Amino acid sequence: MTLLSSTPPAETHPKKRQSPLLFAFILFIISIVLSIMSLFILPPQIPLLYSLAIPEQQLVSTFYIFVYPAAMGLILLLNILLISRFKGIDQPLKRLFSSATLLVVLLFFVGLIHTLYIFL
């Protein structure tokens, strides 16, 4: 046997990778649960529209907290549909799409946590 063997060594236990889409879906479910629980904790109006100059115009109903899970769900659904539609693409490209989805969902989740943290 030579050091420059052309056959790679066989893996005895291949590493099982968790899909980033699964983690994104779990974050989506957690955000829905947190949003439902926050309806009982948050005041009737919360400031979400920080770009408006007048503070009274920044206030919106508590139900606007569901914008975060709705956006997460929409992005997750669209990216899952795109990934499933392009069956012929390479695995690294699918992983890149899945990781980008996870990153965007994670950013929305952090935004939700930040909004809830203000009132706790």
C-alpha cells in the first residue's frame, strides 16, 4: 500500500448534519409561541415604528408583534419552495440557500426577542 493511494479511506461513521431549515423551523415555532404569550404580557400599544418622528405615531397594537413570525414563516416557506423546485442544483448551493434562510430567520427572531425584552 502506498501513501498516494487513489481510493479515499472509507468512513465508518459518516457525520450526520442537521439541516439549517430544521433549526429555522424550530425558531419559527418558538417565535409563534412567544408572540402568543406576549399578548398577555405586553401593554395594549407597543412602539414598533421607530422611523416615525412623532412618538405617538410609533405606537401600534400589540397584535403587530405577529409581524415577526409572519415574516419568518413567509421567508421560510418561499425558500423551502425554491429549494424543492430546483432539484437539480448542487448540494453546496442547497446548503448555502438553507444557511441564508436560517440567518434571516435568526435575525427576525433576535428582533422579536429584543422587542419583548424592552417590556420585561
